[in-house]
Amino acid sequence: MTRNGRVALVTGANKGIGREIARGLGQRGFTVLASARDRQRGAQTVAELADDGLDVRFQQLDVTDEMSIDAAADQVAAEYGCLDVLVNNAAVANELEVPPSLTLLDDMRRVYETNVFGVVAMTNAMLPLLRKSDAARIVNVSSRLGSISQLAAPNSRLGLSMAYGSSKSALNAITVQYARELADTQIKVNACTPGYVATDLNGHKGTRTPAQGAKIAVELAMLPSDGPTGGFFDEHGPVSW
């Protein structure tokens, strides 16, 4: 049995922003399934969050492995019966600031496998469980680097990162597709940008903390029934596509 019946699954939750999203949802009373590929790192994260009195449990999961995803969905179904929140946070990046003309196709494929295809695979697998919730929320952790309008602006200060940036543009488009399909349901689907957060992804060069970056994802996971769907947000409000 869960503490209050609300269950959230966060991908890539063993460190960085994902870890702080798991913490934030746990602090708001969710039973949080903190997923990671690495069992040892995931278990360590869960143990540390549990020491803070949070109901956080480790979920073995590789978003690029269909068998792993199916096994996780079966486990959630068997243990909880439904899922209230899915946060698609897991992401990888090639070396940032690589010019498009020097971007390797293998890097593009690797990044898209996690950042795009992994999100579709996870969402499709978990959707039957999300439909069983009274008010499910799907949150896709995107990036301002995925904003085409901001990247195309003449005075844009966004760096070039074709593999990572375009994967987040695709993620934004995917968010809208799911939101339109689910518009007549209680499920809300939104994307968010955490800002320039210091994580392993950028060599810890970011200017924001993981806790600051996680705030908007937690807020979108807690949206009321009259909240938005199909949007792209940061902590200050809507972000241009």
C-alpha cells in the first residue's frame, strides 16, 4: 500500500535534476519510483532520500530497452494498479557546442534513442496505467535549447547543439501530440525547461542548482484540474516554442 495512493515514476532519477524531482514529489506525499539503469547508484539515491523520511523506491529501468520498460510497467501494475505521474527526465547529450557540420550521425542516433524514442516508449507503456488515475500528469523535461524560435532569433545567445537541441525540439513536438490525443481525458501533458542547471550533462557549468531546476517539473506534476496541457514552461510561465 502507498502512503496516500498517489504514485509517481521519474526516469533518470539517480542524480541531478531527476533526483531532485523525486525528492520534491516525495516531499509532497507521493510514493516515488525513482528509476535508473544502474542498480547500485539508484539504490544509493533511494536510501539517501528515504533517510529524509520520503517514500521513494528504486525502479530498475532503461528507457532504451523495450523489455526493461515492459517489465517496469508490469511491476507498477502489479504493485500499485495505476500511475498518477510520469516524469520523462532521463536524457543524454553528445559534446555540447559542436557545430552541426561536425555532428556525428552515431551521436545523433544515441541522443535520440534516449531523449526522443525513450520518451515515446515510456509514455506508450505507462499510458494504460495513467488512464486509471483520476488526474494523471505527464511531464517531459525539455530544454530551452529545444526552442526553435529562440534559437532562430537574430540576437539568440543559445549555443549550437544539434543532437541534443534538436532532440528537445522533437520532445516538445511529441508533448503536443500526446496532449492533443488526451485532450478529452483527465491526463495533462506538458514540457518544461529547468534552465541552465549544473549537472553531469554540461560538466557542471550551469548556473542553477538541480533543486532549482526541478521546481517547474514538480509544479507541472501537481497541476490542478483547470491547469494547462500541451504547453512548454519554465518557472516563470510559458516558453516560446
